[in-house]
Amino acid sequence: MDSAKRKIFIIISAASVVIIILAFVVFYLVRRDIKTKAEMAEVVQMMNFEKEQVQREYSNMNQEFEGFTTNIKNDSLVKLLQDQKSKVQQLLEELRVTKSTNAKRIAQLRAELASVRKVMIQYVNQIDSLDRENKVLKTENVEVHRKFKAASETVEQLSKEKESLNQVVTRASILEITGFKFTPLSSNGKKTGWFSQTATLQFNYTVAKNITSQPGEKTVYIRIYRPDDEVLTKSPNNVFPFENKNITYSSKKDFEYSGEALNDVIYWKIGEILPKGKYRVEFFIDGYRIGNFTFVFEK
């Protein structure tokens, strides 16, 4: 095979490899996008269910107020209950126009309902005390307490479901690091393949798209582990909170996150003699460990 044919063969082979790699990358990205959409649909469905449960609870409370005001003869208590009933109706109207994805406001409305329920229980106790001699009313109060017990059990169950939903939402909002790449740089900022010439470690990465994560200014921390598992750091005072304690970091960087994928880079300037071997890099954002990668430093 002459030189020209050999070059053509090499070019065709390289192009084939690139096409195959691109095909695998496209397949992986499409598959991950489908999975992400399915997970988001599940989260939205759970949020809709959460809102419906709270709305049903408000409607039940409104009906209970209706029953109390019908049977109470004490004008002062009737006025107090009417005031609470009006408050429940106002909160119910607000809940109906609140988006299902506004988990924070729905949780606040549930807390408001719990406060109204406590006030209502106090009023019922007053009713029981004032009409203790009335057997008919006493029987009705027994029924009232039974309803409240059932309602409390419902609230407890909904609280557990809310906690479960919050865990799902929290997991969905945790960011993810992809596209990690390690590049050794010489003192003049050029890429080098020689260990002895390396002055700076460059880490390229992508903060993946996540529409459920809170947008705004964030900070990414990295911890670089030597082959002996010692964390590289410029100062023992370079710490950040993680799992109820402060741990050291190697480098950090502030960035603005909009929910869309963000390509970024962070550096570590070598100020000591590093041993050859396998290194590990961990990424942290919003108090979560979101990436764990390795690279080899041997040449």
C-alpha cells in the first residue's frame, strides 16, 4: 500500500471511529433526556396530588365550620367561628389559584390550616364546657371529637406523604456534574504531558441542566485527594459546611445558575511536590456531593 492510500485509509478509519463515538453520545443524551422528563412528570404529578389533598382538607374544614355555626346558640362563639370560617374560605381561594409546583406556598397554606384547626379545637372545647348539661349537644360533641380525631389522622398521613414528596423534590433538585476533563498545564499555561513540567491542574466540567433546582448565585467546591487520600488545600481555614460539619476544600468558584446546562472550569495551582499516582476529585454544590472523578498523574 503506497503512502497516499495509507493516508486515505487512516482518515477513513478515524472518521468511522468518530462517527461511532458521536452515535453513542447522541444515544446516551437522548436516553438521559427521556429519563429526566419522566422523573419530572412524576414530580409534577405528586405535586398535583399534594395540592389536591390540601384543597380537600380545606373543603372539609369549611364544611365542619358550617355544621358548628348551625348548632351553636352562643353569639360570641358563633362570631368567632364565622371569622375563622371566612379565613378558611380566603385561604381555600388562594390555594385554588396557587400553582401545584409552588411547593413552598402550599406547605405554608397547610401550616395555616393547622393553626386554624388548633383554634377550632379550642372553640369546640369551650362549647363542650358551656353546654355540658345538654345531653343532645354532648352527643354531638362526641361526634365532633370523633371527626377531629379522624381529621388529625388524615393530617398525620398527609404530613408523611408531604415529607415523602419533599424528599422526591429535593432529590430532583440536586445538581449533577458531567463532562469532567482533567488537563495538566505548564507554567506558561500550555497543555503539557510531562509530570515535571506541570504547574497547574485544570478541571473542565458541566453543571447539568436542572429546572427544579433553585436558580441564582451558587458556589462549587472541589476536594482533590492525593494517592494517599490526603486532601490538597492552600490553608486549613479553607472549609465549607457539609453534613453538619466543616470540611476542607482545595478550590472553590462562584457562579450564576439559571437552570440550564453550564460549562465551566476551575484550577488548582501546584505549590508542592506531588506524588505520582491516581488522584480523585469531588465536587460539592448546595451542600451536596454531586460528582466524584479520578485522574492519573504518572508521566
